[in-house]
Amino acid sequence: MQRIIPVLIGLVIVLAVLSSCVFVVRERDSALLFALGKVRETITQPGLYFKLPPPFENVVFLDKRLQTIEATEPERIQTAEKKNLLIDSFVKWRIADPRMFYVTFGVNDRAAQERLQAQIRDALNASVNVRTVKEVVSTERDKIMEEVLSNVEARAKPLGVQVVDVRLRRIEFAPEISESVYRRMEAARTQVANSLRATGAADSEKIRAQADRERQEVLAKAYAQAQGIKGEGDARANSIYSEAYGKNPKFFSFYKSLEAYRAAFSKASDVLVLSPKSEFFKYWNSAAGAKPTTP
């Protein structure tokens, strides 16, 4: 029994030494192998590796996955028009050079994020300060993101960091200028609306005048046609009357007298003061049309 205990202790020591000589690099990590405080090797491929036991060699692991930096609060940035904008952005980045990253930041990802946020803030200022509000919000938004990405990528590369993407998520006016901007937009829209109303009113008057002119032309043409038809009718009637008179003058005279009586006494209140010997009454007392004899 006394011999077994030393053997077990020896085995434990051997296993401890062996376990300290073996390390595993996972797919999501990079490893820095240090020999007496100096980086001896950078390992980026996953697998099982061997090293000398501490303190001769030790390993530091760094996360090589894609990471995101989101601004906690929008950045207040001024445009070329001296208008303050609130810009909310985010960044995608990863550790590209583990050795350089460790030299710069150690194993502190927070320090790297703060450095990148400061660089992004500087790059945004450089791109937004030379542009108008309209360019920042709409026309050159993509170009601003490209400029910021190029700027930050170049400045982050010496730190061992690769900046994959930069996006402007939201752009808003600062509260102190939002109201004035809305009032100007409202005034501009009102001016456009008034201009459209004035143009519509002018077009309406033009259309109405054109319609009135065409109406007068149609009425004049119709009146001329009506007068022509009426004249033709009168001429035809006169021709018929003349023909009838030629065939039987006495009947024609009698018929015209009846029409005259009908027109003269069309109402019960009509009164004529005439002499019975008048030519008007020649058919009144005699069907032959003879004048009444004097008693």
C-alpha cells in the first residue's frame, strides 16, 4: 500500500504535466503561443496542439468571430449647412491579425470597440460636415457609408482589426431644429399647392371660355340653319297658298277670313270695335262674301 501511493502521486503529476502540454484551438478562436513572455507562434486553424508546460510556454485565445458595435446613443454631427443631425450607426468587425491585436489591446475587446467607435465618429464628421442635409439623408447616403468604411478600415488595419461593414441605421434632425424644418417643408408644400391651384383655375377659365365660344358658334350655326329652313317653309307655304288661290280664289279668301276671325277672337275677353260694313265682316253675314246691305 505504501508503494502504491507514491506511484499514484507520480501518475497525477505526469498527467498534470501532460495536460498542460496539450491545448485545443476551437473554430471560433485564434491562439497565441507565448514562450517566456514572447509570441512564438500564431495559430488560426482549429485542432489539437502541443506546447511546453508553464512557465516555459503558455497560450492566449482570441475570438475571431464577426462582432458588432452598436452605438448606445446617436452621434450629433453637423452638416455643411450648420444643421445638427442625430446619426445612429453600427459596425461589423473581426480580429484579422491576432498578434497585432494582442500587442495593441491585449485580450480586452472593450478597448478595441471604444477605439473603433472613436474612429467611426471622426470618419462620420469628416464625411457629413461637407454635405448638406438632403445629401446626407437621401442622395449621398450610400457614398457616405463607403467613405466611412474606407476611412475606418485603413485606420483599423494597423491595430490588427478588419472592419467588414459600416451602416447608417437612422438619421434624424436634432430636436431644436426639427420644428423649423417642418415649418419650412410645410411652407414649401403650401406654395406648390397654391401654384397648382392657380394653374388649375387658369386652365378652368380657358376651358370655360373655349366652351362658351363653341356654344355661341353652334347656336349661331343652328339659328342660321333654322332661319334657312323657316325661309324655305315660308316660301313653300306661300307657293301652296298661291297655287290654292289660283285654283279657287273665293275659297281661299274665305279660308283666310276664318283664320283672321280665329286669331281675333282667340280669347273670351277679346273685343273689336268695327263697323258691320267693314271689309273684315264680309263673310260674317253672307257666305258668298257680299257686303251687307244698308237697311
